[in-house]
Amino acid sequence: MASLTRREVLINRRRAAATFAASTLPSVEPSRVITDSILGIIATGAELLFGLLLLVGWYTRVTALLSGLLLLVLGASMALGLGVQAPLNYAVFTGAGSAFLLDSWDSIVRDNSGKSSYQL
């Protein structure tokens, strides 16, 4: 059996390490990475837009409903991807519930006569 020189041993170790690293890296299609990043940008833009619209008070009911739906989708995605504990830690469902409460606030506080029962 021929003995290997020190240089050949180092080269073989480097090749083995590179092969191991390449086999453990996840293979992701470039189109999927682009699609995921575009969807992330759209979701972030929607969150910013809904937050600003709620602060300004423009179409509050529609904006609150859309914001609640977006938070529900975010919470479901976090629960599927990271486990049920993640959306509970970040109070995603609390935010969604608050948005739905804001959406239905006017119908909750009105009494039978149709007049509002709260004063600002």
C-alpha cells in the first residue's frame, strides 16, 4: 500500500469537506427564491399600507378587515412553518382579533334604535 504524502492528505480532506458541505446544503430553485422574496415584499408593503390607512382613518372598516385577514394568513404561515408557539409568542392572533374588533366596532356599540351609544 502506498503511503500518501502530507499534501495529498490535506487535498483529500478538503475535497471531503467540500463534498459534505455541498451535500448538506438545501437545493432551492432560483425561481422559488425570487417568488418568495417578491411575496415577502408584497406582504410587507400591504402591512405598511394598512397601518398607515388605519392611522389616517381612511376606509377604516375595509382596512381593518383586510389587515385582520393578512394577520390571519401570517399567523397560519408561522404556525405551519415554525410551530404553533411562534404566532402565540408574537401575538399575531391578538392583532388579528383587534383588527376584526375594529371592523365590527360600529355594529357592536349601536343599540336597537340605531344611535351610537358611545361619545368621543
